[in-house]
Amino acid sequence: MNGRRLADLSVRAKLLGVAALASIVAVLLATAAFAARDSAVFRRQKLEDLTTQAQMLGSISSAALTFDDPKAAGEYLATLKARPDIKEAVLYGADGRPFATYRRKGADEPFPAVEGDNYRYAGDDLLLFRRVMQGGELLGTVHLRASLGLRQRLTRSLAI
């Protein structure tokens, strides 16, 4: 629309145009705020869920670590097949070397070094580390790598 045609519009039409533009901007800002909040809440929930999973794995794997039974530990980690979001799990020994591992088909990232009780985001993945302790003694560390699927979640939210 050129300047001359804009000048030809009535005051009512100009006011309607400004109101429509303001509404569009408000909806876009609200959508961005909703998406940011949803992403933050989802990340926090995913972290809590993975922390619980790692603590359970650490509890059931403590005997395998104590009695040097990597086969039993591997079977515990293999139960993660039921969780399609978990790409890999490693149970490290107290020496920091992998004791037992689980890796979903297609996951090919190298196993990270032990980081103690920690978590971090790497792209669309959440990497979590939880120490396995018994009687104040470090038995090992559980590591989980899970896909967040934020792109798919954002796409679904925007579609809605």
C-alpha cells in the first residue's frame, strides 16, 4: 500500500488497521511467552524424571557394583528399552571406567567422562550423572542421555 492510498483511508479504517496490528503483535508475543514457559517447565520435569530414574538404577545396581557383576548391571540398564527417550545409559565403576552400558540403536555419541552429580544440555539431549553411594563410599556413577524432543514439542504447540 503506498502513501497516497493510506492517506485516502478513513480515520475509522486506519483505527481498525492499528487495532488489528496491535492484536496480531499481542498474539505473537503471547505465543512466544507460552512456548518459552512450556519449554522451561518441560525441561525441569524431564530433569526430575531422569534424576529419579538414575537414582533407581543406582540403587538396584549397587550390589552389582559391589560384587563386580557387570552382567547383572547390564540387565538392569537394558530395562531402559521401555523408555524410547533414553538414548544411552552407562554405569561407571568407582574408577570412572564404564562398568555396564546400554545404547539404543542409532545412538553413536562417545560416552562422556564421569562428571559426578551433574547434568547438562547438549543440543536436544539431556545428559545426567548421579553418583551411586553406599555407606558414604562411592561405588560408581549412573549416566543417562535422553532426547528432549523440543523441536517436535514446539511444532505441536505452534500447530495448536
